[in-house]
Amino acid sequence: MMGQSESAYAYTVFTPTFNRAHTLRRVYESLSVQTFRDFEWLVIDDGSTDGTADLLRGIQAEAKFPIRVFYQENQGKLVALNRAVETARGRWFLTLDSDDSCRPESLERFAAYWNAIPTEERERYSGVTVLCQDQHGRLVGERFPSDVFDSDSLTNRYVYRIKGEKWGFQRTDLLREFPFPPLRGVGLSVVWNRIGRRYKTRYVNDVLRVYYVDGDGQSITAEKNRTLANPEGRAFSRLDLLNHDFDFFRYAPVHFLKAFVQYARFSFHSHTPVWTMVFRLQGGLRRVILIGLIPVVLVIVVLDRLRYDEKGRARGRRPETLHTDNLK
């Protein structure tokens, strides 16, 4: 494992992919024309079956920059991220998804924005984040309050309420310090929040990434909404939020109340007893709020079960069982 001072490259550009042979060349082509050349491209193929391996071998043969490819059985993006961080040879870690592209000067501008931070202050920063646009040139998400804005992910979300897709790099050493929980259903925000509690990010109103969307304005890579899939990981994400970010409750009370409801909902669906989910929360006020919301959550869980039963009958098969023994 390399430290920051011994990194072989400025950037590791990481692309996780699963059956994206039809879009991966777009990523490669945007990296091929970068004006800043001190980077490697690290690709982890998460069990593709569409010819991705052959495509990547062909790209490696023609590329004029280093490319490393690893294959793993399908385990999800978080496992791929942890593996990529561990093997990364760049001091900065930048994820570029398998159906995206970026501007030719993206890596050069990122480096300039980082170098503009006074040297003696850089240890307090985790990275640089910029804006995205879709393939039609429309801004995706909201701009930052000023063109150069030093803040953190938590303050941005709850105090400034900045929404929408963004793009940025993180220091590789910090990602090694804060690995992603390898549990399906856990949101990426768990790690961004953990970093944000201790480090600042430099946010810049510069559009450097092209975020491809379909005709309805949805991300091409957006996973279909499977509300109750992976309930353990979804419950874990809400628990982490409630235990560590509750100081922001006064800025976004509705957001946190929804998090309480979702935490209990997914806990029920993962067969967690009521008192266990209550005592996993830190602090009496959090526990009181959760207990007060339990009747609402029970109604939601019952409706979940009815919906799944109805889907099962409509498809002519046995419905998926959502155990509710722990509701008693």
C-alpha cells in the first residue's frame, strides 16, 4: 500500500462497471484527451457477461496511458470501491462512472483548484468537488453559494440545502482510513459524511463532468427502485445518520424524521426486534422520537407486505414473504 508521498501518479481514475461494454469506450475516449497526463485508469469489472473483458483488453492494447483491470464476481459497487482504493497508485482518487465522460481539461483544473489551497491548510481538506451537466449541456443539480466555496457535505446538505449530482476527487489516504461498509444497500453518503465530519472540501462552480441521462431526465445508471431490497444496509445508513449527524436536526427536521421512519421500517424488514433497534440509537431523545413513530412505521410495514403480496399474485407466483414476527 502506498502512502500519499510515495504515490506513483497524481490521480487514480476509478471506473466500476457491470455490463457496460456499450458505454465504456466513452469513458476511455474522454481520458485519452486529458490535458493533464499524470494518472492511471483503474477499472473493476463486477461480473460482467456482455463482452466487457474483451473490450477492455482491446483498449489496453491501444491506450497511451496506464490502465489496470480487475475482475470480481458480482459483489456490488462498495466492494469494488474498497478494492480500488486499496490498490490505487494515485494520491487522489476520482470515480468516473462507466457511462459518463468529462471535459479534456478536467484533471488539469482539479489539480489547479487543489493547488490554490494554501499548502499549510491542505491537511484539513479531503478534496475538490465541481458541477456536472447532462449530455445536452444542461446543469445537473444546483450551484454552490459562491464560485469557490469551502465547506463539507453535511453543512451543504442540511444548512445550505444544495441538491443534485456533483463530481469530485478525494485523497486516497482518507478513503483508506474510511472504508465503505461492504453491505449491499448502504449509501455512499455514509463515507462522505464520515469524512465531512473531520475535513473540508473545496467546492467550485466549474462544470467538468458529463452525466448522461435518458429521455426522462433520469440517470442511465440509476438502479430501478427496489424499495425493500437489502434492508439491512438501508437501515445501517439511516442509523449512521441518526447517531452521528443529529446536531443538524434543527436545520432539516423533516429529513431526520423521515430517516427515523426509514430506519425503523428497514429494521423491521430485516427482522430486527423493536428494542434492539431502539437501543442502537445513541441518546435518550433519539430513542423517544423513534418509539413515538413506531405506530406510523407499523402501518407502513403492513402496507409494504400487502403490496408485495399483491405483486406476487399478479405474477402468478408465491409472494415474497416479509416476516413481521418481530412486530408483535
